[in-house]
Amino acid sequence: MYHQSVISGIASHQQQYVATAGYDNRVILWQADTRTPIGVGLHDHLANQVTFSPDGTLLASSSSDYSVRLWRLPQMHLTAVLSHLDDVEGIAFHPGGKLIATASRDRKVRLFNIDGALVRTFKGHEKDVLTVRWFDSQTLVSCGDDGTLRYWSTSQNEALKIIDLGGIETDTLCVTDQYQIVSGNDHGELVLLNRDGQAITKVEAHHSGIKQLGLYKTRLISLSYDRRFKVWDITKNKLNFISEGSVPAIIWPRSCAFLGTDRIVFVTFGDRYAEYDLAAERWHTKQIQQTHGVNALWVEKNDIFTVGDAGIVKKNGQVTSRIPSLCNFITRVEQEYLCGGQDGVVYHAMSSKPLYQHHSPLNCCVSIQNHEQVDCAIGTYTGEVIFLKVNQKSRQFRFVAAKQLHDNAIKGLAYSHGRLFSVCADHSVCEFELDAEMNLPRLRNGKHQKIVNGCAPFNQGFASVSRDLTLKIWGESEKTYNSPHLNSIKCVASDNTQWIASGDYRGTIALFDLNSESWSSQKVSTRGISSIFYDSLHRCFRAADYAGEIHRISIHKP
């Protein structure tokens, strides 16, 4: 009944229950005093967040299967399914418990009865909506990637008020009993607004984006990708700092919740949640077991290297080293292999030796051939690209430069013929010349309609895939192809001549044949596809999923 992949969302109810949502599609209800699972529900796709109804009789879970599901407690009996047109993130029960608001990457906020009937759809956000909260019993407030707060009345479709937050992506907010709003943005800032929506104060709280705010009475917790949490007290229109701490490697700084006044529960990269005792300053993590999801793979002749949530590097299924962090990539650079991920450290994959520390998580890495200055480029959550060079004699890596290429998370990098290609969470793609002076003149700007998740070199150009379900090929001109995917495309690889393979969060692989400009697809997993690699020796694609399985994909049409 425990989680089999990373936990992405968490909530609590009156020190009685804790609920978690995971990338294994599971929603688990836990008895808070014993930290034992007592019920489980399933989505068709990874689950994002959870929240309890005010009276604790219902649990709502949001998912990348485009739904919110309502569960009767404690049996975890499914009572209703609420639908959007894209991944659902934020969820909030009405204080009276008879309505529920939802926020989605389809850029809409919706209001439902708890029996599943749609009451109203609120349109206006220009980008993904990530959080929705009840401002009062008749008003909602939402935020997301367009850098605005929007107020909505339950009785009309248009926004009552729009607060410009400077265009800074704002993932999270909370509303106090005094109708104040605290928001946390991608610059690591907390913004406190009064009940009229006017900013009272702004605090530079973190060195990286704030992913979660949790509120218990007047006490606030902020959690950031700088791997720190801070506790505040909100009194007299001020954010008063109380304490702070760093999170262990097993913690994913994405979601947390108060469990009473002095305990906080956190999501993890393991099979169960973690708890922190504020008064004693003590973590409870000993019982957490590692999960086996694979986030990245690399194929070298007859060898397959993998790494994932637990930071375990494997060669052909056998453990070779343990990295103290979730890892998002494993890449061969010259004769060495590099890993990196949530803690911002570049590691030597075979020895787990740290090579370089960055201030935010690392998303991707690409090897660069035949260049005098650098041997690899690493993309970061904060938009910088880190360049490293290996000493051919000592095999030691040294830092060369860090260049700010984007204002948001770099999701993928590719390299071909002296050009570096990058894709970003802000929907943009860019192509740069990697010259000897490392000036990186920009050769191309482009974009998708939604977050771009991956890229690969292809035919002396590049291919990119996105949450907008399209494949784009960037050569002398831009070409766009609608894919057969039904859910967000996570990754892409190519044989560099004819075939492109893409994988989505529902476990489907789609093959694109450039010669015929046609697709074929097959579902290979009940979990999401995390990574794809072209195996040139065996002339096939290898795909990894979040359950830890490796799939062989023939390039011939089924």
C-alpha cells in the first residue's frame, strides 16, 4: 500500500489524517499518529495534489489524467470525477464543504458541486493555473505562470479583480483568517497583500523558487527549491520570521503541510512521507524506503546505465554507486559519466564524487564534442547553463562558465555542429552558436504553446516536444506535427536521420517517420515515460518509466 514512486502532494486533517499523492498514480490515506497507510485510491496517471474537506469526510486529489477525484473517507470510496482539458493542479474545498474549486494547466479555474456537476468555468489566465484558494465564501483567488492573482465571484464568469505580480510566475498562495493573501513566486519572494489586494510587504525569503506555502492559524511555512523551509508568523500586517531549516536529501521540496502547530509533513522521493518536529528540530525519516523509478538512461554499446528518484546508478540493472539526491540525468562526457538533479550538485556518476554545486536543481545535461573550451552543458531550474571542461590527463572536471540563457527552468539541451539548442518551461526554444569565446550569439528564437519538456538533435537541426502535444522540427524552417499522444509529452530522442521517438506521462511511445511524415504509437507502461535514448548498436529506442522498467522499442511499424 506504500508509494512506488515519488510523492508529489500532501495534506493533513486535524492531526488525524495525512493524505499523499504520488507519481505511481496512487492517493494514500494515512493514520497520522502511527504514520501507517489505511486506504488507497488510483488515478489513470500521476497524482499531483490532495486536500481534505473541512469536516474530513472527503478527500480530493488532482491528477495529470485531467481529473480531480473525490474519495469518501476513511474507505477511500470514489464518489465523483471532475474533468478539465489538461493536468489539474490546485484544488480547494469551499468552507461549507459543498463546492470544490479546481485549477488546471488548461488555464481555467472551475467550480463543481461535490456530486461532480460543473457549476462555473472561469477563463482569463494567460498561462497555466497552479493554485486556487477560497478568499471568502463567495470569492475565489487563483495564481499561476502568468504572474497574476485573479479574484472570481461564484456568481459570475469574469474576474472581479486582477493583481499584477510583475509577471513573475507564482506557484502558490494562501489566505489568512483576516483575508490577507501571501503569495510565493519563482524569484523566491513572499508577497503579503491586504484584503483589498494591495501589497503590504515583499520579503526576499529564498534563493530559488517557492513551491509551496502552508498555513496553520497565523503560522506560515514557505518551501523552496533552494532546499530550505522557513516558518513565519503573520501578525499586524507583517511576516515575522521564526525559524528555518534545510531538508534532507530524501525530501522533495515541492509540497508540505502543518500537522498541528509544531509538526510539518513533507513529500519525499521515497515510499512514504517525512515528518519534522519544529519544537525538537528533529526529522522522522528512518522508515522511508527507496523507490525504483528511473528518470534517465544512457546506452553505450551493450550497456544500459540508469538513475532515478533514489539516486541509485545502475549498469545493466546492477548498482554501481549511490548519489545522495534524486537525479534527473546521466550523461557520458568524454570517458566519464555525470549525474545531477534536485540538490543542484553535479556528480561523477560512477564514484558519486561531487564536482560542482549550483544554487538550484539541475534538469538536463548534454555532451559537447570537438570544442576547445567546454565538454558539456548542464541546464538548471533557474535558467542558467553551466559549462564544464574535463582535463584529459587527470580526468578532473573544472567549471568554465555559467550563462543565463532563459528566465525559467531549462527542460532540455541538445548539441549539433557547433550549435546549442535549449527548451524552457516558459514555452520558448532557443538556438545558440557555441563559439570559441563563449559569447553564445543567439541564432533562433521559437516557441510552443505550452511547456517544452525535451529536445534532441535531428538531421543537422533539432526536434522538440511539448505539453501542447506537438513535435516541432527546427531546421532551415520550423515544421510542426500534431502527435497521437493524449497526455503531455515528456521526452524525445532520434536516430538523427529518419526516426523520432517520444514518450508521454501515460506510458505511450509514439514513433515519427520523417520520410512518410507518419506516426505509429504503442502503450508500453501503466506509468509515465521519463526518458528515451536511441540505441545505435541495436537500432532501436530504449525507454525508461517511473516504475523503473526499461522498454525496447523497435523502429519498425507494428
